[in-house]
Amino acid sequence: MKPFYGISGPASNILSLRTKMLITRRVEFSSSHRCAVPGWSDDRNREVFGEEANPYGHGHNYVLEVTLSGKVDEVTGMIVDLKDVKTILNREVVEPMDHRYLNAEVPPFDQVVPTAENIAREIWRRILPHFNSETVQLHEVRLYETENLYVEYRGQ
Amino acid sequence: MTLTARYPFSASHRLHSPLLSEQANDDVYGKCNNPHGHGHNYWIEVTVAGEPDAMTGMVIERAKLDKLVGEEILSRVGHRNLNEQLPEMNGLVPTTENLTYVLAGILNHRFGATSAKLARVRILETRNNRFETETNDLTQ
């Protein structure tokens, strides 16, 4: 076994057991949306949401970074199997949202304005049950709407 | 919830302290001490914290944030010489550390009037160097 911070032997195992780490998986999806409050005038929506309120909708290449926290498993040296993370993110987020018009095809965005903030909260809600165990917890959802704009959400 | 938007600006500076000898300036700042100055394509990342508005679903309206950063930051530093044309530096050497504190202070002052809170300011000097301050660290 390789020395762990210069310590070899049984002590290295104890140290690695205690090591809490963050791990981030990134996925992409492309969706269209329109940001507007139903019941507001077109002018008001245009004023608040700008071009995001275009009545015909528009799209983004969203980039989602999901950060998990947990302890490094003594045997595998992993916090979590990244294959499983990928499967969950694909099932809960990418497949339902990729190449969809969020307002019409992805609840709750028929009721809730699909701003980056609200999409991040919905993603958190969808994936939280899968990363809420003793060994791994959901730490942060970061959603890039464009290269220049992102939101970070930690569940509160 | 936090929201981060980034904005580019190009500016020049020279790192030189009048408190140090020529030799010491050269030792400390190296090629950044070039008497003619030099420039960077900076990015400033502004992070705003708050609860998304119940109606609009936004932490802050994008147009308002763009306007605020445009008026308070980009108009001050875009295509400027930071040694000569940013009076708020108040004699500080325009390292990007100092620039980050000064610009964060300017922004934080303006944010006092909005419901959203300024949480963090990060400046990228090049793609390899970045500097950040959380507004809790700022002295008013």
C-alpha cells in the first residue's frame, strides 16, 4: 500500500476512512424555455425577463455540475460509484429535460417559471433522494445557463 | 441560492510600489513592473445570494444586475489604465488582489440598496490566475 501523507501501515487506513471529500459530476442537456409570469402583460414580462420572455421561446446548452460529499471507502478508494451517479443524473435530469421545451413538457414548469434558479431547485428535488445516505450526500447543484451565468443551490 | 454572472473587461496596469527601491520592485513584481505597463483581458464574476422571488423565480433580475455591474464596474475599469484612471484605488498598487477588494467594496456599497446580497467577487486576471473575496471579509 502506498504511504498516505507519509504514513504507511494501519494508520493510513484510519486516515483514509476519515477523509471527507467532494466529488463533482458534470452533464449537459439542451432545452428550450420561456421565462414569463402568466397573467403579466407582455410589456411587464419583457421588462423583467428581457429577451428570456420572447413568446416563441429560445434555448440553452445547460451544463449541470452535481457535487456530492462523502467519505472515501477504505477498500475501493471511492466515495461513490460514478457509473451510478451518471445513471441517476441521466434518468432524473437529462432524459426528461434534454431536447424538450421545459414550459410544455417538463413539470412543474407548466406552473413555475423555468429560470435557472427554479430549474436548479427542481434538479435538487429530483436527485436528493438518491444521494441522501450515510455514505454520500448531495452537496451542491450548479447549473450553467450560459458560460457567463450560473446558479448554485445547496438546498436552502 | 446564489447566482453568478461574469463580465469581461480589458485594462492595463503596472505593478510598482513607491515604497520600494527600483531593484526591489523588479525583484517583487518582475515583468509586471515594466515601466510602460501592460494589460489583461480580465473577467469579473459577481455572485449574488438571496431567495428567488416567489413570483419571478429569480434571485435578481438579470437586466438590473447587468446595469449595476455596467455602471459601477465596467464603466470604471473597461479600457482604462488602473494606475491612473481608477481613483478608488487610492494609491494602492493595482495588483488584482487590491483590485478585487476595491471593486467588491464599490459593488457592495451599491448592493446595500437591493434585496439581494452580494456574496462574492472573483476576478480572473488570466485564465490561470484568479482572486476572490467573500463580502463577509470586506470592511466597510
